[in-house]
Amino acid sequence: MTPMTPMTPPYTPAARRPVKVAAWSLFCPAGIGEAGLQGGQPGKVPAFKARAWVKDRKSLKLMGRSVQLGVAAVRAVLDGVPGWDEVPPSRRGIFVGASPQLGDPDDLSYALKAASPTGTFDLQKFAEDGIDLIHPLWLVRGLSNNVVGFASAFHDLQGVNANYCDGRLSGWNALTEGYAAVAEGRADIVVAGGADAFVGADELLGVPCGEAAAFVVFQAADGGEDLEMGDCPELTDVESTLGYLGAAAAPVAWVRRFAGGAAQDS
Amino acid sequence: MSKLAEDAVVVTGMGAATAAGLGVAALRDALLADRFCGTAWNGALPVPVVGSCPDPLPPDAHFPDDRKAWLAFAAAAEAWQQAGARDVPSDRRAVFLGTGLSSVTPEELETDLYPHLGADGRFDRAAMGRDLSRDRGAPRRHMPARVTAALRERFEAEGPSGTSFSACAAAAQAIGEGLLALRRGEADIALVGGHDSMIHPLGMLSFVVLGALSPSRCRPFDPSRDGFMIGEGAGMLVLERASSAKARGATIFAELAGVGSSVDAWNATAPHPEGAGAELSMRRALRSAGLPPESVDYVNCHGTGTPLGDRAESLAVARLFGERAVAVSTIKGAVGHTIAAAGAVEAVASVLALHHGFLPGCVGHGDLDPGLPVDVVATCRNQAPQVVLSNSFGFGGQNCTLAFVRGPDT
């Protein structure tokens, strides 16, 4: 039998430990990193090149825009924590808020064309002739938990985890549960945040849209002060500036509040 | 079981909608009889059988054409009614739900996508957005948290809530969230579970092109296994502390003693070949429950009947339990793989096993693959387990294990 993986005892409220933010990352229409802390307008993350952040080209092909942003932001936030890779993989957690993508419709285009030789859609032909023209990973590309899947594989994050789909509150659930996982001793380090991309969906949603990803690393603050998470930020404030950000809205707002506040304090 | 702690989290309500039919009793009877619940699929896709709920589902005016929502509502109503906890203040009621990709109907393919396919084979996304922005049901139907919100409204739950989306681990994750919320004292009662239906052309097609569906039938842990039968369903549990359940004389069906999760950190669709993540998830659940591996009598496996998945899980089980061959089976051969709902439907099956004293058989299993070091319960066994683990593993590598313990009333 393999030896037991090192784990802390079952959680009891009395065993809570203080938590700190070891690093944060921010990719939003105002910019990347500190450039994203203020201002901005709805739209794309300026100067974001997914290839600069995701070296594995094969994986990159399987990622939609929001997943690219999320995976990049996870890498960026871990880059800001010296020694994070000394934590055992089973003690590294990941909590993400993200929307499902329903796959990329372009993956269906050849099958749809094959299903309409006379200009009229024919479901029977779609099934018979189109099936071999669909990318095998069409379903997988649309999964909401792709940031968890890819980022965990890249950084060997094997610990406690969750992926939330609660609209604009998805990212907030990820932050609070990621915080709790460290506080309760279920992980020693947790990457938590959200990612979403709605650029081009303005007419569909009826509001200006943007794209973003923001993550923090929670770590035990042994002997230090416990982080005050505060309430969920007012999301209409950040979205009136940056556009609808879906699951990324709360992490973006929280990081801008936390890091912006920290900058002002210093 | 030993004396139940006052703050233990227990199951006092269950609901199910599966290929066995509407209701927990239908699922129980099917499991006791080793009944194969699949039905022939006569669509254009190369899918021979599906695990479709055979009973009419009460439709919902707010969720037209949304079968997976109807499944959730039916199971939730059954669980809530059985628990009968009407006096819990609304701000102390939690809802955690696991869900999956929404269904895309043939009508949506035809009316929402096809008209915007250009001659160059690319979609005019702006035109598609303009079209969908009109007051149509489809875009709203694709919002995963809608059903969670509807359940909160129906059961007047204003406490914590969340919608887990971790592929086939989603419902188990949601049940685990409920356990944590109760342990933390954030709620006094939690409606938890999951729902899904991928029995629609695009859903099935997605699994066909992945090569995950069996071209014949699901044969878990069998040397000839070649994939799963697609199913649909919902499972719901009502969780509360033992103290409140005992105070109002509620039937305690089982204790939800622990939850464990892990990530394979390996591959988008394939499991870790040695089942490292699966093992960690089970160990975590036991640790969370304060139980040693020796206490486990039965593992309700994820057991999809895929060559890689069954092998990885078997290796994980073998490492965890050592030379002691713990009984394992999966109900996916009977009711199909209910995808995001699997963790909840199988949690209900695990609680049924504890409450009624049986080990579900492994419908579809013929011979044991000699490469799998596990003790498969081939047919329903009259044996009362004390501790049951229920495994759920999803695409993306997310794993979740629930640890249930036999309740005092059984």
C-alpha cells in the first residue's frame, strides 16, 4: 500500500488558521497586471497574446478565449509566489468561476454544411454525413471547467478544487471557497479566481461586454493577520467601466479593490 | 453504527429521476432486481440504447423544452417532501446543485446556428447574437445557474447556494459543498444534488465523436468493455444535522460523513493511468470522515465501462485497500451514465444500499477483466454495508468522493 498522502486533520471551526494573499493577477480591458487596476473600457484585454502564456500549442488549440485568459492568469499569479512549487501537489488547490462555452460553433460548420446540400437543414443528414466532420473534442472544448483542467495539468495542482457556474457570482464563490480551503487546512496553497470572455456578445446580452481573468493565491499566514475578504464587491461598478465580465466580474473587482487599496496604503 | 454525534450531517430526504423511473423507489427496485433500464434509441446516430427516464416529467412553464430542469424539479420535490423540514428559517436553507452543458435542440441547430453559416464556412457571430437577442427561450436556457435559482425560489432557500460545473464530478462536488456549509454552521438544512440530460442529438453526438459511448451496451470491469450507455437523470438529497433530524423525529437514512476531492492534473479527457487522483480523492473522503480504509465495505465506483477509466479506478481501489478485496460495482450499466447528475444519482444509490442493506449489482458485467484487481459485485448482494464510498470523476480531471455511513434507524 502506498503511504498516506500528508493531510491535515478533519476541519473543526476551532482549527481555522489565518490566510494571506500571496499574489494576484489581473487581465482585463484596462490592461494586464498593475495596468489593469484602474480605468479601462469594455472590450478585449489589450496586448494579450495567448501563445506568450501557453507554450503547449496542442493544448492552446483546445482552449477558447476565456480559457486562454484563465490559464494565463493562473500562470501569472503563480509566477508571483516564490517557492509555490515546494508545496506538495496534493496540497495545491484550485477554485475557478467560469461560464460554459457550449463549444465553438465553428467546430460544427462543416457538419452543418454537409447537412444542407439543398440549402435546407436536414437533421438526418447532419447525423449521417456530418458526424465525421465534427472535431472529436467539440464537447470538451465547451466545458466550463477547462481552466481547472488545463491549469492543474500545467502546474500539477492536485488538491481540493471546484468550478462554479453561478453567472456573475461564479468568481466570488471561487474566491470564498478557495479562502476557506486554506483557512480550514484542506490545502496549503490555493489558486482562486475567475475567467470569462464576452467580447462580441453586446447585442445578445444588451450591454457592453468585455473579457477578463483575475486570480489570487491564498496561502496560510502562519502567525500573521487573517485576511479580511469583505463582502462581494459591487459588480455594477466594475462592469459599468469594463463591460459585462460574467464569471470574472467579482475577481476583477476584488483584485482591483485589494491591490488598488494596497497600492494606496503604501 | 456507533452513536451518532449531534453535529453529524445526515440524509433525511432523497429524490431521484432516472432510467428506472420517477422516484427513489423505482431506482431501489431496479437495483434490487439487477434490472437493465436502457431502451432502444431509434435516432439517426449510431447509439443503440439510452438510459432515458420512462415516466412523463411534469413540464414547467418557465423552463419550456428544458428536460434536464424538469428532472431536477421532480427529484427535488420528492426529497424535500420526504424530509419534511418546513420549519427551518429560509435564511438557514442552502441549495447546492451540480449541472452540465445545456441541451442544444435540433430546432436550435436549425434556427439559431444554420442560418448564420456563411458560404465561407464561418459563422456570422454578430448576426447570430442579434438574432438570439430577441426574446427567445434558447439563450436563457443555457444559463447553468437558472435551475439553482429556481430551486431556491421553490423551497424558499435564502441561505448559501452554488452551482458546480465539474463535468461528471459536478453533483458529488455540490453534495460536498452542502456538507461543508452545514459543518461550518452556515446553514441548518441543505438541498443538494445534480441533474443532467445529454439525450439529445448534439449531446449524444458529442460523446459519439469522442468514442466514449459503447456501440452495444455498457459492460463495466469486463474485458470487452468499450464505453458507456448515455443516461439522464437527477438525484437530490436533503442534508441536515443529526440533532435537528432527531428533534423532529425524521428518518435518518445515512450519515454523510466525509467528502474528498482531487485533480488528476493529467489530461483533458483521459484519467491518470494509475488512478492517482482517484486514490487521493478516496483518501481525502475517508480523512474527512475520520474513518480508516479498513472500515469501508463497498465502493460505488464511477465505473463508466471505458477501458481506461475502469482500469485507473481499479488500480486506485487496489492501492487504497491493499490485499483486502473491497466490494465494488457501478450502477451505470443499469441506468446509464447520467453525466453531471451521476454523483447525485449514485449518492442516492449508496444511501439506499446502506438503508436497505444490499450491495447493488454491476449490470452488464460478465467476466472480470483479469487486469483489474477488484472484487466486482456482479449481481445484487444481500449484504448490509456500514461504510460506503461513492466515486465521481470528470473530464478535466476533477475527482470527488463521498463517504456515507449507515444510519441509526436502519
